[in-house]
Amino acid sequence: MIARIVLFAATALTAASALAQDGNGKTGFYAYGSVGISMAKYNHEQARSNAETAFGPGASFTDDADRYAGKALIGYKFNKYFGVEGGYVDVAKISIAASGPGGSGTAEAKLRGAQLAAVAWLPMTQQLSLFMKLGGAAIRTTYKSSTAPDDKTNDVQTFFGIGFQYDFANDFFGRAEYERYSNYGNSSTGDVTANIYSVGLGYKF
């Protein structure tokens, strides 16, 4: 009986050790990249005012604020629950075409920059985790217009994200996530809020 108990304990310890090294238990550095859709909202009244200033009263405009977005990150996982990550993110791109009594023109706003966030994982199985992130992003808004000088500004604001991570057996992992960036933009765009839905692949070193 004692021999069976010792054998069971040894087997359990071996399994626990393997679990700590596999799946969501592995710690250390990782790299991650993703692509997705950015659904941006901005100040339409500001865009209308810009159009009327350039092309006269009653000028109209059309816009496209739903664009592809991507990011590239480096992270460090302290344990199976907590880590940090940072890198480059393409937040939003807004294209505008306007016309009025005084002519027509185009404008484009790009929001890109760096981010740093704390990440928390909640393991659901050995390989699947729910994760949440909260951090800050330093984003440059570059507004280019065919009728006015370029308008470039920098903002630092908080952002958050939530999603699922699946850890494969060969140190790769995949994610599906949602992120929200708020209160970016400049005098040409007004406040910009971007909701990003993305999928990506990472590797644990």
C-alpha cells in the first residue's frame, strides 16, 4: 500500500512538473504579431467644418474609417498569471473625400505608435486562457490634406484589451482579441476612438 502511495505521489509530481513547462505554464520572453480590423469613430462635425472651410458652405464629405490594423509585440511572462508586453501598433486609418462649391479634395489620418501593457491570464484548461491587458499607448496622429498643411500630434492615453489565448505544444500560441483605444486624434480629426478585433500568432522563447 505504501509503495502504491509513493508511486502515485511520484507520478503526480512528474505530471505537475510537465504541466508547469507546457501550455500556459511556460514563462519567459515571447514575440507576438497580429492583424485585424480597426473600426474607428471620429468627430464628423470637425470633418464637416474642415470641408466647408476648404470648399465653401454646404460642402459634403464621405469617409472610410474601417481599416486593416496590425501590431508587433515583445513580452515577458513572469508566471502563468502575469506578464508585460510592448511594441508597435497600427491603431487606425481614416480616409476622407470632400467636395463643395469651391472644389474637391482628399484627406487621410493615420494613428500609429508604441504601447506598453500589463497582462493577466486566467487559465481555463492546460492550453486555453482568458487574458486581459491594461496599459498606455503613445500614438502619433498624422493628418494629410490636399488643401492644408500636414497636422501631426502625439498623445499618450490608456487602452485595454481582452481575449483568448491558446498555447500549442511546440511553443507557439494563438490569440483572438479585442482592444479599445480612446481619446486620440488632433484638431483636424477631433477625438478618435478605435475598436480593434484581431487574431495573431506568437512564439515563446
